[in-house]
Amino acid sequence: MKISVFGLGYVGMVNIACLSKVGHQVYGCDVKQHKVDLINQGKSTVFEPGVSEMMEEAHEKELVKASSDAELCVANSDIALLCVGTPSDVEGNVNLSYILNVTRDIIKALKKLDKPFTIVYRSTIPPGTIDNQILPVISPYFESLSHKPKIVFLPEFLREGNAVKDFFECARIVVGVDENENAKDQLTELFSFNQNIPIHFTNYRTAEFVKYVDNAYHATKVSFANEIYSIGSSMDVDIVTANKLFLSDDILNISTKYLIPGMPFGGSCLPKDTRALIHMGIKNEVDTPFIRGIFESNNAHKQRIVEKVLKFEKDKIFLYGITFKQDTDDIRESPFIFLLESLIAKGKQVRVFDDRLNLTSLRIEFPHLVQYIHDDLNELVKWSDLIILNNKNYENVLAALDSSKSVLNCLNNNDISTNNIIIENLY
């Protein structure tokens, strides 16, 4: 395959080296002439283990060339990978000027060449960038082209210092395409060097967002580890052993558990122990902004749920379940208790049914809420305008619904459906 790579920095350089390694003919393009010269000498523009050796080999086989002429690079390729920078400004906004300028250069070249072509964006860009920024730049030229270029978003997940292995042995490849998936075969061929890597095709926005999810989570893990073990160190804990014990649990700790978007956390353990950690930090003079922020984030999410319910603009609301999670009778710091109290404060008529509820505990901890508990499930379904599902035994509820009802599903289960009722999920 003939490939051009725009942007000869870290990401572009790794792509050039690795693609040439599997036999592709690659043309690099950059406005900085000194980078172009390095490529043409068979040298790397960055230090990354394994890249220099692959560039020397590619140079000997005449698989890699470079130029500052965008039209020349487009003319010598069938697919372009855009790996230019998308830096942040002082306010954190993403600067898209480089990527938009390169897009214009490619389109201008295609106006002259008018040939089948695929433009693949590898630079990290916010969700909606292709739909709202890039396609409006490209679309005006479509009518003058015999061949409409295929547009793809292909996020990179390369770690500096480990990029070559990440390229050839990554966990998955994510490809954002339009609804016709008209570049699917071409991208599958591009990554055919390792049949063990799954390729996931999705829409542009989802592919654009996944890179931010990954990086935010990695940043979260680093911050969490540094902060939590700083507390332990201040209390003479054996940090190395504590960390090994934490990492040894791959059922809950190092797993997909707790990583599915849904309701805020509650119950007896997470709130209590997080508060204790904050107190330990204060007592031992260890600042814990990350852990303090956990409560701020959770409280903000509680309020988002309230706002979501209020947007239904329904007055008769049936809460089907108020325990903090499934298969328990625990209501301690339940987000549904917060929701119930918030809706009451807003003047809504609210009724509750929960066959898991320990009514004695409710009388002790929340005596003012006992009056909202009812025991006739069918009657509550008939009475309500909006039903909020927090009980996995929902079949009888769905069976009794009619088209006048609205349903909000809070079960982390997006597969619930009925024939005549629209069920809205939290996400």
C-alpha cells in the first residue's frame, strides 16, 4: 500500500517506521525541512527504541521518502495519515489550526489529481471535530471531485518508550468511519500484519472520545496511586507490599468492575472509607486533592441524575427501588435516597416500592421518608407518569405499562425494551 504520513513528530515517525517495516511504501510530509532531510537520510526525527533501526532498513530498501510538498506526497499515495500536533491553548482548548491547514492542503492537491483517496486522522481531537470542523472544510470541494475522499478517524494508543510494541501488539484498534463504513476494507488491510488484534469500527465521535477516556483514566491511576500511597507512607506503611497486594486482586481491583457508567456510589464502605482517607491525610499533613475530588464528583453526579429526572417534566414519579445497589437492603448513602428527597423538595409527588427494603432501618435512619413507601406494585404503575427503575425484577412493571408512561432505566442495563414504551437509559 502507498501511504503518506503528514507530521513527522513522535506519532508520525513511529507510524512511518512501523508501516515501512511491514512493507508499505511511505511518504512523509512536514513543513519543517530539517525533519524532511532526516527522513531522506534514513534517520528518525525522534528518539524511540527500535525506530532508528527500522528507518535504516527502510532507507536501504527505498521504502521511505519525505517532502515538504503536500501535493507530491498525495500524488504518491492512496491513503494519508494525519499525525500533526493538536496542542492545548492556555485555557485547555485544543488548537485545530494545524490539522485544518493540512486538510486544506490535501484537498487542494486532490482537486488537481482527482483520484480515489482516503484521509485518516490520527491526531487526538475532541468528539465532533470531524463532523463540525473537518467535514465543513472538505465538503465544499466534493462536487468538483469525481472521487469523494473517504474520511476516517484512527486514534493512536502509543506510549512513548514502548511505541513500537504498542503499534504491533496493541490491545485493540479503534476506527471511526461514516455510516457507510466505506473505508472498512482498506483499514482492515492496513492492519492485517497481526490477525490477533481486534478491529472495532464505530462512528467518528465515539472513536474521537475513546482516546480521551483512555488518557484520563491513565492520569487518574497515576494520581490515585501517588496520593493514596503518600498517605500510607506518612503512616509508616510498607508501600511496596501494600501495592503488590492491591495489584494481586484481578477480580475487583484490576478489572472492568466499577468502570461502567451508571448511578453515583453509595453504601457503607466507599463513602466511609474515602472520608477516612481524607481525614488521615489531614492528620498526617498530606494534601489529598484527588481523593477530596472523589466526593465532589460523586455529588455532582447525584445532581445530574436529579436534573435528568426533572427534564421529564412529570409530576407523579414512582421510584422502583431505593437501596444503593442491587441484591442488598442497604440504604446507607443511597443515591436514590438523595434523589427521593430532592424530588420531594421540588414539589413532586413521589412513591416508592422496594421489596428488598429493610423498613426498620428506614424508620430509624430516615423516618420522614416512611410515608412515601407503598406495597401495591401494580397500583403504583397505574398511578405514575414516570417510573424510575432500580430493581432488576422489572418484568411485571414493564408488562403493566401503557404508552402514557415514561421510564428511566438506572440499572446499567441498556438492553431493556418493550413493544410500545420508550425506555430512556442514564447514558
